[in-house]
Amino acid sequence: MNGVYDPYKAFAYFNNNYSLKRGTKSWFHTECPYCMKRFGDKKMAISIDYGWCRCFRCGWTGSIYQFIMDTEDVTYFRAKEIIQNTKPEQFSIDTINDIVVDKKVQGIELPYSYKSLLYGDSSIAKRSRYYLSERGFNLEQLDQQGIGYCDEHYKAQADESSKEAFRKDYYARLIIPFKRSGKLIYYIARSILPNEPLRYKNPSVDDVGIGKSELLFNEDALNIYDDVWLFEGVFDALTIGSHCVSSQGWALSKEQIAIIRRSGCKRLWFAPDKGFYKKAVETSLQFIESEKEIYVINFDNILPNSPDLKDANELGKELCIKESERTERMTYGEAISIIMD
């Protein structure tokens, strides 16, 4: 058991335990356990693909695991076990595919020896958890987003060259998945070894059919939350929460711009590192005249006498949120004024 989310087992669990009403795509509706005593109608939406729940009456939102934790009064680890111990064999796989799989999105496989963050007791498993804990992350929250690690070297096949084998070897690396409609379509791999010269190692376009400039980390959040924060780096997005995405650079590609524009979020919050406020404002111009409300948070205002603390992960969640609360909606005129100053 490696802790990887299985949409087939998730569907079986909810199909067995709740009266589901089919919604659009992979969304289902049932009574909301958080407000059903007052209303009793089916306003809780559950997405099997996204692994996410949202009540359209009381506003509760959270992962499928959080839903199980609350309704069955269990720990996060136990909630994962409940899903993984559910047997989907009683259903036709073709039938489940019709329900939970978005056929417009073709997924890829996780790299060799991938394990979910909270599973395993190898030295690499322990080092991975220590590395993230030291940076202030909540390990359960990271695990819910699919963060994991690889603790074995890839075993090359007889017909593979040394170059091909190296390309598939992610030993001692954190694996950070990129998903679209709940399907894994890309990942980046961050070394946890101190003397590793190649800090990041990403799959090639030949291996996965897409490059990181064509997508956003955690882009499903754009269709789950009304308010979404946009960062440059993955670890900054992970610091603030599951409503955050990252672009891996402020020069957004046409694919990334299109993803954001056609998404369902209502308010987009740009959150640049210190010193990049003007650049983020410039980038925001591509969305200011859209239907979305645009906000650009100026982290230059936070701890100005601490120049080494530059991004959200270094500044901390509390200070970043306080600054966002002082941030007003950006207008086109204000953006131009800031850029020209």
C-alpha cells in the first residue's frame, strides 16, 4: 500500500455509503453533513476526479479525505485506509470509467518507486518528511496534494541505454504532481540530497507529451475555488494552501493564460516574490479587463529590513495572508501607473 489516490475505490466508497445524484462530468450530489439538519437537500458536490467536496449552500469545502475524517470521526491516515480498503470490483470497470474518468485528459504514470509522503520507513522516506517539516509544511496537507518521494534507483531494462535509464531514475527526490481534472499529467522532482548538483529533474516532453510551460501546478484549484492565488514557485503555493497555483515563472505562456481565462475562479490573486511586484502587475494586465477580479499582493511591504526573506515560504503563511487582507482590487489605470512609475 503506497497511499496513492484511487478514483475507482473512492467512487465505490461513496456509492456504497451515500445516496448520490449524478451531476455534470464526474461531480455527484448528496446531502451535506455540515448543514443537512437545517435544509436536507442535496447541495454537497463531490468530484471523484478532483478528490474534492464542496457544499453550495453552507460553503464548506475540503478533500474527500477531510469529508471522511469529519463524518466517520477518524484520522487522516485512517481516512486514506478506508478508501484504499474499499473494493471496486463489484462494479463494471467500463461503467466506472464512464463515470469518473474524463476521457479528454490522458494521464501518465508516477515514476518508478514513488510512494505517498506519509508512507514508508526507509531512510529516504524519513529524510523527505524531515526536509519538508523543517520548511514548515503540514505533511498531511502535502500528502493530500499527492506529494511523494522515490526511494529506489530505477532498474534499467536490457534494451535501455544508460541515458534512458538515467531519465527514469528519481531516487532521493520529492515528486510534486501536476494534475488536470484530477489526472496526473506532469511532475517535477526536487532532490533532498545536499550535494546533488541537479536540484530539479523533470520528465522530458518525449516521456509525458507536455512541458511545464503548458500547465500550472494545482490548476484544478482554478475550477474549485472562487479565490485563487498565483505564485511563481510550487513551494510558495504549497505554503499558503490548496487554493494556490504556480506558474514556474512570471512570463506566462499562451497556454497558461488560456487555462486561467477559461477557468471558473472569480478572483485571481498575484503573489510575487519581493522585488517582483511591478513584474506581477505587468502580468496581471492580461486579465484585468476579463470578468475576473484581479489583486496583486505587494510582499515588498513585509519585513522590509529582512532582505533574505523573499518569498511566501520564507515569509510564512500568516504574514502573507495579513498583507492580502490589505490589498485592494487592481484597476487598469492603477496597473499602468505602477508599471510606468
